[in-house]
Amino acid sequence: MFQIIHQLTTSPEDILMVTKDVIKEFADDGVKYLELRSTPRVENTTGMTKKTYVESVLEGIKQSKQDLDIDVRYLISVDRRGGPSVAKETVKLAEEFFLSTEDTVLGLDLSGDPTAGQAKDFLEPLLEAKKAGLKLALHLSEVNNIVK
């Protein structure tokens, strides 16, 4: 599913539109508080950077708050498939926006394929995030450890 969504959202304008649409759907359902989580990504074909991705999500939140009765916050996601080095980059990005967005960026979300690496591999970046004051949401699942 995410692969299809990524194919359809390749520019900052796409991210802005989808962010606003998602928030509107929740508001239409009567939700009053929403924590969005989304993994910043690069799209070389459109020039979208991880930073412009996050800026687009934040702009969508800002515009939605003006029109809708909903309080929206953002957890910047780390996809486990990127590994610890990408997690460290994402922590730095989250720290930057955490300090400049008046509580819109609350923290960091760790999620993704549970078979990609070990959860312990992300301990260092998660501790860095916690030290910076970021809240943490950890979406970890258990899988059978099949040893051959």
C-alpha cells in the first residue's frame, strides 16, 4: 500500500494535499486530537527533500487548523528499513522542527518492518531523541525467530 501512495505523492504539493485530506477525514469523523506520523523521504525527480517533506506536512497541519476544529500534532517517523544511520539523520531533523514549531512536532516514531534489523540497533538514536526532549512512540512487533 505504501508503495502506491509513494508513487502518487512525489512533490511537496502532493504531501500538502494528502496531509490536509487526511486531517479533514479525521475531523469529519469527529476526532478532536490527532497525532500524524509520517516518514520523510527524498524524491529526486521533483527535488523534494526530507526537510521540504516535513515542511509540507507542517503547512498542511497549519492550514487545517485554521479551517477545522481539530488539534493536530506530528511524530516524525523512522522506518526501520533505513537502519540506524538514517534514524540518526531523522532524529536531527526532528530536533530541528521540535525546537521551531511550537509543539506541533512532538517527537519521533519508530516503525516499519520488524524483520529489518534489530530493535536494539536503534537504541542510540532513540536515546539521542529522548535527550533532546522528543517524545517517543515505538511500534514494534514480534516475529518468530526462525533459526536454521
